[in-house]
Amino acid sequence: MSRNRFKFRHSSAFRLALQLSGIFLISLILMAGIAYFQSEKEIRKRAYRDLQDLQKSFLTVSQTQGIDRLQQQIEFLSMGAKSGETLYYLTGPDNQFLAGNVNKIPLFDGRRDIPLSQIELKMKVRGDVRKYFSLGLKIGDGHLILGRSDYEVEEIGEVILNAFFAGFGISLFLTLFVAFLSAYRVNMRIKRIESGLIQASQGDLSIRIPEGTSEDDINLITQKINRMLEQLQATVESLRQVSADMAHELKTPLQRLYQELEELAEQSDLPKQSAVRVNKAFKEANTLIETFQALLRISQLESGERRQGFKDLNVTHLLTNIAEIYAPVAEDEGHQLSLDLAIADDLTIYGDFGLLTQLLANLIENSVTHCKTPCKINLGAKQEGKNLIISVTDTGPGIPSAEREKVFERLYRLEKSRTTAGTGLGLSLVKAIADLHGCQITLEDHQPGLGVFLSFA
Amino acid sequence: MKILLIEDDKDTSAYIQKGLQTEGFSVDCIADGHDGLLTAAGGHHDLIIVDRMLPGMEGISIVKTLRGANVNTPILMLTALGGVNDRVDGLQAGADDYLTKPFSFAELAARCNALLRRPPISQEITQLRVGDLELNLVTRRVTRAGQLLLLMPREFQLLEYLMRNTGKVLTRTMLLEAVWDINFDPRTNVVETHMSRLRGKVDAPFETKLIHTVRHVGYVLEQK
């Protein structure tokens, strides 16, 4: 059954797991962000502290030993600072370059984060650097600029990002795995409940859904459903018993009525007028019996008992047999019955041969009796996806769309056919047989005429 | 011919007894299931008619017990239930035929006759013959007065059933069950239609008619 195929995205357990994964992802992102900003803050604090110490010592040098000595010291340091981790830049009057490992850098007084793009370094920067934490100071007529690269921040960012992806990947895998597993298990249990309910709705009230040992919500529902089924079964059983008793009680008087009428009809000394009336009464008794029989049959079909006799049936054989029986009947009534098979010869359905024969016979007989003018009746079978569609179509008067659903109701008859013979139970019987086979039945306008379509899953 | 009738409804029982006696049978009536079983087991009857619902013991159990005890007397089962499963249950239990109440006496009589004169199953027949009509079960050829008749498969089956029961009245219901496997009452003239086609081939071209209509009951094939 394709419509029952397990879809993870429709499972509530899977959805919950997905939502949890989402929440986990968001919190992971937040955590990573916080860690990143915290570490950047810490690194910056350290960088400025280092730069401040450096600046302080340079200032002491320039104050005690003069700017030339400072220039010498910076030149010496710049030569060693090849990695670009630390920047030195000293200018004299008119901002003329005195010493440092930088060609060009904005001059300022105080603290500033200077992006790499605004700096022209004398060497290649090693590592991933985006900006320099910089400290500027006016010394005499010039400036002393010191800088420290942020490569540590980038490095830590990378570490955090890697950890984030690894963590998220692993947790996503784990949550999805657990989600699939629990969704699958929950779904299996729900499916058991579902199939039990379907079987019950098809009339088998003796079905019970297997109960697990745990005390979870699904099990509680399962237990409730089973209790409900028990009660329903008991109710239906007692109803059926009453019907069976009633049937028995009614049939005996019906049999006697029949006997009386039969004996009366055989009396040769009956006045002609009486004989006619006895015959009429005989006919009425027959209709009574027929209606009674059909009602009994329908209620027995609805109980689902008959399903025990189901077998795999060859569809071609079933339809050919019906066509063989009814083609001459239709012909005698002036109609034409054709068989139109578009299915594999060995296609089978699971069902009851006698009942399906009766179902199709009923539909064809409806066409034969309700079509007053010669018409074409077609019995067809085709495959539509996984479903087998058996159809009975005619070119007769059809059924008004407003009445199409009602014709399946017991004892319902179209206004125009009330005068003709019949119990009004034919289509109810058809519906009961179709339901027993889990078959969808639809009536369609065949323009002109009626199309009855039976869809077997 | 002795018939045992096990039926608890007095009116029905009297009606069947009277009817069957008129047909020339001798009928023993028993109302209780247990007594019925004991009498039937005696094996002094040619046919047993048993109601499905009985005081003492159910009809189905009686049939099962009899068959289990190797009593092979033909059994016709009657039922007031008339549900779809009852027929199958009855036949599976070992009844030879099944009739739903209410029924007409003609139907009952026809079925009794068919059961009583049923030939032993072991006997292999390859050829059926009534007058100048011959039906070969092996070659599936049908001839009349030496002339080959071309029959459709179902017409052949219908004729075979009629010929196997030559001289016996076969009701519409019996024909529907035996030839078309139909266990419901069709609203159209299924039997009449097929019968008239068969007659068109078997009887129409010839002077002597073999298939006869029995009004209100059914058909019989015989040379009168």
C-alpha cells in the first residue's frame, strides 16, 4: 500500500528531533560567537598591554638617551621583526621616516585598530592577519607607532570554527540517527495501530493491537483502543445475535406464508378472480423475501466474516466469465455488451469469486434494465499505477449528479425507477461487497450514460 | 424411497411431508436434532433433509457427525439464515445440497430428485446419450442425428448438466449454481437467455424436441 509508506518527514518523532537539532545548532552558533568575541577581547587586551610596556620603555630611552638612540634601537628591532607580528614606526620632524619595519602607516596619537589595507609593510606578513592593534604617541616633532598583529585572533577563530563544525557534524549525525531510529520505532507502532484500525473499520472487530510492555503514551492509547474494540465487538455481536434471531423468527412465518399461498394457488377450483389475487400476493411475498434476503446478506457482508474465504483470483477469468454470461442477456434486451481488457493475463486480486461476480452482475444488470433504448455496455479493466480499475460503463440515461452518492444508501431508489421492480438494495449490496474487498467505488458521468469505477489497491 | 426429515417447525415439516408423500416418497419426520442424528445413523433412508437450526443439536453438527461416521446418504440442508457463508459452511460440512428458506415446494422436490438419482461418483462416463442426441465428454463433440452441433463452452456445460440429469426437472436456481456458479438471484433472464440459445442449436432444427419447460419450476431434458 503506497499511501502507507513510511515518510520520515511526516513522523512526529522525527520532527521533534529536527527541531531539537535546530535549537542545538543555534545554541552552538551562539556559543562559538561568544567564545570568539571573548577571546578576541582577551587577545586585544594583552596586545595593548604589551604595546604599552614597549612604548613606555621606548619613551624612557628617548627621554634619557635621546631620539637618536631610540632610532638605533628601533632599527635594530625592525631588522629582527621579519614575521610582521610587531610593527615599529618612528618619524621625526615633518613626519619624516626615521626607523621601523613599515613604509607607511596612519599617524595618530592613542589607541587604534588599523586594518592591514591601510599599512604598507616592508616585508611579507606571515599568517592570517586582518588588522593591527596599534598604539601611537607623539615624540618630540614626530610620532612613534607600535603595532601588534591580530593573527592570534584569527587562529583562535579558526580553531573555534573547526571545533564548531566538528561538534555540529557529530551531534547532527547523532541526533539524526536517534531521530530516525525513534521515528522508525514510533512509526512501526503507529502503523500497527493504523492497520488494526483499518481492519476494524473493514468489519473485523476481533482484531487487537499488540500492546508493548512500557507505560508510554502510545501504549496507553493502544490499550484504550483495544478496550474500545472489545466493547464495540460485544455490542455488534449482541446486535448481530438479535438480527439472526429476528431473521430466524421472521423466516419461519415467511415460509408458512409461502406454503399457504402455494397450496392456495394450486387449488383448481379457485374462482378466476381469486386466482389472480393469489398470484399477486405470491409476487408480493417474493419481493418481501428478496428484500429480506438482500438485507441479511448486506449485514453479513458488513461483518467482514466472508473475508476468510478470500483467494487470489485471476482478473481476466473473472471478467471473461461475467461477459460470457451476460453478453447474450444484453443482446436479447437489444443492448451490446463488450469486454475491454487492458491488463496482464495473469493479474490477480485477492477476493471472493462469487461475491465479485455478483457485484459485477449487479452493475451490468442495472445497465441492462435501466437503459430503455439500445445502448452499449462496456466491461473494462486497466492498470492505473498500482491500482486495478474495473469499470462498467453504459450509454444509457445515467444518474443525476445530486443523487449519485445516495444510490448506495439502503433502500434508496431514483424517483424515476420507483415504479419498476427491484428492492433498492442492489447498489448497497455492490457497495458492501466493494467495501469488503477494500475497493473504492465511484460513479461518474459517462456523457451520455453512467460509468461505475472500481479501484482495487 | 425413504426420506428422513429433521425439522423442528411443525408447519414446515407437515408441508414438506405432505408434498413429498404426494410425489411417492415415504417420509419420517423428527423434530429434535439428537433423535434425528440417531435415526439417520441407522442408514435406513435414501435421503436426509436436515434443518440447520434445531433444538438438541445443530444441523451442521449432525452432517459432520454423519460424514465422520461414514454415513454417505445424500443430505439436503435447509436453512432459515440464508446468509452468504451458510451455503459454503453447509457444503463444507458434507451436505450435498443446500436450500434457503423460504423455498417453493417445486424447488425442494427437484433437488430431492436430483440427489436421489445421482449416479455413483466412481462410475466413469465418457458418453451421454438421449435419443439421437450424443455428447462425448472426452472429445467434447455434440451430435444429433449424426449431425455435428457447434456449442459454446457454457452451452456445452449446460447441455451436459441437463443430460446427466435426464428426466429430472432442474430448477432455475439449480442451473445457475451448477452451470454458472451463480449463488444469487439474477434480475435478468440469464437462464432463459442461455437456454433459448441452446435450444436454438439442439432442438430448433429437429422435429423431436428434447428440452422442455416445466412452468413455474424449470427445465427438463428427456425424450417424451
